[in-house]
Amino acid sequence: MYEDKYPHLFEPIILANTYFKNRIFAAPQGNSFSTYGNQPTTENMMFYERKAMGGAAQVCVGDATVDSELAMGNGPHLKMDTFANCVHLNRLSHGISRHGAVASVELNHCGASARLSYDQGHTIYGAVATDTSNFHHEGDIIAEEMPPEIIERTINKFADAAFLAKMCGFGMVTLHGGHGWLITQFMGLENTRTDEWGGTFENRMKFPIAICEAIRKKCGRNFPIEMRITSTELFEGGYDLDYGVEIAKALDGHLDLLHVSAGCHENDDAFCYTTPSMFFPDAPNLEFCRAIKKAVDVPVALVGSLSDPQQMEDILAAGDADVLQLARQFSADPDTPNKAKANKAEDINQCIRCYSCFSHVLQGEDYTCAINPQIGWSMEQKYPRIPAKPEKVAVIGGGIAGMTAAITAAKRGHDVVLIEKSDHLGGVLMCEKDVPFKHHLHDYLLRQARFVKEAGVDIRLNTEATPELVDSLNADAVICCIGAKPFVAPIPGIDGQNVVASIDAYNDPSICGDNVVILGGGLVGSELSVYLGMQGKKTTILEMAPELNFGGNILQARALGPQFTKYGVDIHTSTKAVEVTPEGVVAETPEGKQLFKADTVVTAMGMRPLRDEALAMRLCAPDFHLVGDALVSRTIREANWNAYQAALDCGMIMNF
């Protein structure tokens, strides 16, 4: 008989007479795939359908606006106030529900942060008049206090949007009552209105309750209403957990599921609580959820950095939550529920919380994932691929790119040999194995190494890949992933005894003295400064450019800010090292030459691709692919994409 290792996780739950097959819900994620007319594209539909195929009990389509005139915060909102979208919304909901999941849609109004509506010439409104100038927008935005007639309009807009969702096949709606959007603006301390819609706590709660009751009246009691709330805002002037508990108690009885989050994405200091960074423990919102769960009768959902089925099972077993909401984890591995149900938790690709996905969405790209190259191309996974002609494929290098290439090629039916010069798989990132905030990355590397072995790849460790050796393999295709080596600028004294490479500092931070200067302000140097700070060392970053370089990962940059403050990292930009001495680093700064004293100087100046070494092997097979850092120094996401596609292209010469 089947053994269910996670009985609480896979116990069904009934909300408003609606059946949900387990306790794993796919939390709302914004729509980066919508058309210019704010309609879901086919790829958008598959992004959500893939989660349902992976075993989620509910899949929530994120960021749908209830008022396309006054509520728009950004471009890709799905518009829920026009019947023109019905055909597309029906296809979207049916793609989810046909796999046994309940389709939900997140209804949103940005209120005082409706930046796009403002840019389009509309007056925008918050609970009170608000200056919402912040990091999201250039120039001042003044939102007016929402007058009573617009409040009534907005309540009706929410109800009409919910009815449209129900008519288009959605079995549930999720009200976005958190993170700084309009409903929070009414519920929070900033609502100092003097009429019936604010001032006192009871008046602040009238707006969200009125929305719930209007939806009930329009959609009926058997149509579940979920509301995401901020349990505590976690910024100066925001409300605390006690106030969040009171919000939950006031909402109890007016909806069917309370979705407990924290922080505020409209505030720099609190953003990383809303979308937890790698510097947070798993399930960082658990204590907040536990407090709210004790105070209400309505079922409660926990969101935030959940990826381990055993931890999720333990949370449910302890009675700290009724439902678990996963967002980025469904990108890292859409099959998380199915793998847990099949007792294959060790095969789950756990999110490394690197922010690659969200950062690129904010820069106008589709959703992608650093460790899952299929995300962003979900339509390609829906149907079987054209079979490849089985070939012998040689993969050179056993790092991120090499492992992905080897696994993918082997799954495509190729005979794969992987050559790695060191005694292990995993590549240069294995140096971060002891970094506390990189433990999910290390687990990923170990998991990939296991998958390479399980795929039947011929692994040859401690082997230098020379052109002669590779040529002797008689391979049909070569995928060259030999990587890069650290770049070291020709600075006088850079070869001194007090200078170490970043790789060595990561491997053994004890080789660094108490006072460390890091040359280079990219992600490697920045994250190293935090790690050394955790060891009690004083660190200083010197960067030649006018600002630190995070390789386009704008949210990881934001996450690092509080860590720099916490560990006292000194940052000097527009600063060029000109000499390393036994006392430290002499650098040219905007104020002139300066000595930055240091016991140890760490080089983190970037990487130089081993391109010449790689190209020496380009004639060892008729099909040659140069990927990963050997082509150009790349992120994990780019290396995985590059390697995955190269492996798919092997054996694809077609005869028409």
C-alpha cells in the first residue's frame, strides 16, 4: 500500500464548499507575458497551467486590476473590468482547472501607487492624500484622498471583477490586501481620514469588509474569497504584528482564507520581507502566521520561502497554518507537489532565492528561473519534442553549465561523456559550500551532481581536456563548458603575501585578517563582504565604477543593502586601486589618493573566459557548442539556459 509521508500536506480542504485536493497552493505571481492589450498570452496561460500539472491544489493568477483607469501600477496587469478579455480568461482558467486545481485570480487596486494610471493622465487616489515618490518612479506623484463616490465605485469594481472571474471559470478570487496597495492603505495607520472610511480602527476596516460583502452578494456564499494581508509592515511608521492580528480578527467571518504575508514592496526597507531574500531563514513569516492563526477561526495560509515538504508538513501538523502558499518555488520546480506525493522529496529543485526571476520581470522580461531553464518556455514542455538522433556527446567541464548540458543530453538519449579536471562536480561555486545564505545553492549543486550520475553519464574526473583527448573520443558533438579564470588587474603589489583570491576567501575565511579590503563591487565581492562580516571581520569594498555592479539583479542589490548596514561594510565607488602595500590598498578616489588599511586584500575583479583554450577543441567534432563562462562570464541563469539549449540542439539535423 502507498505510504503517504506527508499526510497533513496532502489532506484535502474545503473552503466555501469548494474542494481543494491538498494544502499546497500556488501563490499569485504577476503577469509578465500579457499582450499590449493586457490579455494573457498562450505562454502566460501555460506558465500557470504548468503549476496545476505539477500538483498544486490552487493556482492563483497574479496582478489583475479591477479598474484599468484608476488602479494600474504597471503595464502587465490583466484587466478584469472588460468583457473583451473573457475568451482569454476562460482559456486561462480552464488550463488550470482541467488538471484538478482550482483556478483563482488576484484582484488588485494600486491606489496611491497607481503609477501607470498617473502617467496616463488620470487622477489617482489613496485612502488619504499621499506623496508616493519612491524608488519606482522618477518625479513626484501626488495621490488625492479618495472621495466617497470613488470608494463606492471601487467596491463595485472589486465585486464586478470577481463576478467576471467566476463567469470566466475561476473558482475563487484572491483580494490583494497587503504590501502597500489600496486595501492596505485603508487598513493601515496612514489612514487618518475623518469620515466613516478612516480614522478609527473600525472605520479603517469598513473598506475591505465592504469589498468582501459586495463579492458575496454578487457571487454567492459558495464562491471562496481569499485575502492576502500584511501581518506586520516592518518599516518605520508601519503597523506591527499586534495591529496585524487585529486586522485578521476584524476580517474573520467575512472571507474564507486569510493569506499571511509581511513587509511592503513600496518601501525599500521592507521589500525583502515581502519577497524574502537568501539572507532570511526558510519560512520567515511563520511566527506571524502562528500568531494570527491563534486569533481567528477562518483558515489561514502561510507564504514566504517554503520549499521543503517536511518543513511544510511539520507546520501543518503543529496547527500553525492550514494552507501553504508557494510562489518562486513553483518556478524552481513546478512538480514540487507531485514529487513530494511520490515520496521523491530529494529530487525537488529548491528555490535558491537569488531574485533572478523577479529582477528580470521588473526589467521587462518574462519570468525565468536561474536553476530551471524551462521556465519562460513552458509551451515547449507541453508536447513531446521531436526525437533527437542519438549521438555521442562530449561535455567539457563539470560546473553549472556542464552538469545541465550532460543531464539534458543524456535525457535526450545521447551517449554522454563528461570530462572534469578537478576531483568533483559542481565547479567554482562549490567554494561557497559553507556560506549560510547559499545553502540552497550548495544543495542544488549536489543534487545536479547526483542527477548526472543517475542519468548514466560517463564521468571522468581528474582529467584534463586536451584537444588530443577530446578528439580521441570520436564524439559527434562537443559542448565546451570549461569556464573562466579570475581576472587580476596589473596593479603593483597585487602578488603580495597579503592578497588572496575571492575563491580562496570563500573556501576558508580564516585566511583573511580582521580588516579586509575587497577589490571589486560585483555580486561576488558584495556577497563575500557580507560572509566575512558574519565571521566578525571588518570589510571595505573598492569599486572603480560609479556604483556597484549586480549584473542586472536589481532585487539582490536591494537585499544586500540591509546586510551592508548590519555588518558595517564600507563601500567606496569611483575608486581605483593603484597599489597594494603591506599596509593595505592605495587608491585614487574622487577626493584624491587614499590608503585603505587592510590586513588582507581580496581580489574580486571578475572572470576572464577561457575562450582560447575552448576554441582549441572546436574541430574535435562536427557539432561544437561554446557555452557558459567559457563564452562570456555569465550568471547561473544564463549558464543554465545556454547549456540546456545546446544539449537540446544536439542530434537535431533534420531531413525534410
